[in-house]
Amino acid sequence: MKHEKGIVLGEGAGGEMMQRMLSSLVLPHIRKGTIGDGGLPPELLDDSAAIGDIALTIDGHTVWPLEFPGGDIGKLSVYGTVNDLAVVGARPMALALSLIVEEGLDRELLVRLSRSIGAASESCGVQVITGDTKVVERGGVRGLVVTTAGVGRRHELLDGCIARAMERREGNLRWDQRWLRDDAVRPGDHIILSGSVGDHGIAVLSFREGYGYETEVCSDMAPLNALMESAMRVGGVVGAKDLTRGGLANALNEWASKSGFGIRVRDVDIPVKEPVRSACDMLGLDPYEIGNEGKLILGVVDGMEEEVLKAVRRTPEGRDAVLIGRVVGDRKEVVLETEVGGMRIMDPPYGDPVPRIC
């Protein structure tokens, strides 16, 4: 990419461009060593970091429009933060909330979004316990920017979950693994996807641009902490990741890159709803690169995948879960087996195929 003096939109998309921007412009100046101890160090850039038995995460939310089919920025801010805690094996405890409000925002809209935040927090079993509010001049932001920080405590089911994985692997885990880490998947592990991909991104994009698919596609946003509890109760789960910016392609490539192993998935087994596929075909988008806000992938040791899959399917958020592939021992890349028997590399999105969806 030609060097740009100013930051470009794609550098905030969660894909390869963002990783390069962070590595060159941000992280060298703020990372002065590992903080704390707990087996989930911040340098991994996982969904959360940990100090001892406490996990911490933070998310900024800039979705536009603020309300869309299936949700709004209020629910999104709560569920996104709760999910980032849940997928590392934490029980979410509390949230901090920051509101950057544009001058002129409709008062009734702010009331609706606040009610949405409250209802979503209650449904997840967390409370907003502190926060900050600013109002900026017209044009300073577009409508509203919401930032949520979350803290969680290491889940009481996690010890047993990892212990059962170690038994199956004969101890072939990191010696210090106390959390579900992106670098923990190993050859032979199975990958479970909790449901259809691309729903959230297409719902927001279609509603914003008026493509018409919003009558058929709603955002899939949902809290995933109950699903994670069901999976951990069975055990054998070594990794989990929710599918947000960059979608399934970005999540799988993060696992491959951090673990150092390859991943092979089957195109025929990855569920994509027909309206989502039609919208992607029309717009030239890859549904595997479109974000979700209520789906995740699980890495499960060999021999426990069917039991975990059954447990996940018993939850409302995982009723359409499927096995989509395995971790393999070759080079660290993601390979998609096509329906006709071919193979292609599933690269992470370079830029931002669908901006302002989270």
C-alpha cells in the first residue's frame, strides 16, 4: 500500500492493515513490559488481558446508524465487551461506560439507547458501575460514540475445562495456560462455529445504504457468556473467539498466526444465510470477512468435539452450531476446502470491507 501521511479508514478494521499500523505507530511507544501475572499477557493482543485472576477488556463503538434491524449501539456496547471477557474464560462482573455525545442528538434517542444498555447489562448479569460523559460540538462525532470497559473474574469452570483438555492431549498445552488463549490451538483440535456468519455486518450495511436486505437480515448480536459456560462445563475447550471485525476469516487467521499452526475448514459446512449470501454477491463482498456480534469459534481437543457441540446446541445462541474444520500441522495459514474439492487460502481482510458496523 502506498504510504499515507494520515491514518486511513481501513487501519481501524481489525485486519492486516490495523495490525501493521499498531505495530509501527502505537505499540512500540506504549509497551514497556508485561504487566501482572496470570497466563494471559497483554502482548498476545487477545480479546482480553489479565492480571492474576482478573480479566480486563475495553471496546469503542462507532456503529452507524445508532439503531438498526436487530439492535442498536447500546446493546452492541454491552454484548461486545461481555463477549470479549467470556471467550477468554472469564465470568463478566462489571462495566464502565463512556458516552461521547454530539450536540443536537435527539433526547428521546438517548433515552432509548440508555434503556437498551440497562436491559442488555441485566440480561448478561453485569452492572454498569462507573462512567464518563462528554458532549462535543456538532460534527465532533456522528451522533454518539460509546466506549465500554469490562472486568471479569476467572471462571470457576475453567480449571476443569483445561484439565480435561490436558488429559486428552497428554499434557500438550502451555504449562502456564490458565485462560483460553488464541495461541493454544494445536494440530488435531476441532473447530466449532456457533452459527451463520455475516449477519450483523450485512444488516447494518443494508439498513444504512438502503439495499433492501434489512427486511430479511437482522443483526445476530447476543451475549455469549451462557454459551461459554455450557462449553466449559463439558471441558476440552482450549480456545474461543467471537467473530467481530473481519469476521470468520480474521478470527481463524489470528489463531493460525499466534499458534504457528495451519487451519483447514470446509466451505460446505460454514452456514451463510441466503439473503446474506445474495447481498455479498451483489456487493462483491466475502461473507467470511463480514463481522458478527453474536457468534464465536471454539477450539476443542480431539475426542470431545461432539460432546461440546451438543452442549453448545442446547443454548439459544448456539442452536445452529456446526463443526467446520481442524487445526493441522502445516504452515500457519488458513485453507478453505471448496465445495468442488479444491483448496484456496482464506486470507484475513486487508482493509475494511464494511466500515462502521461496530
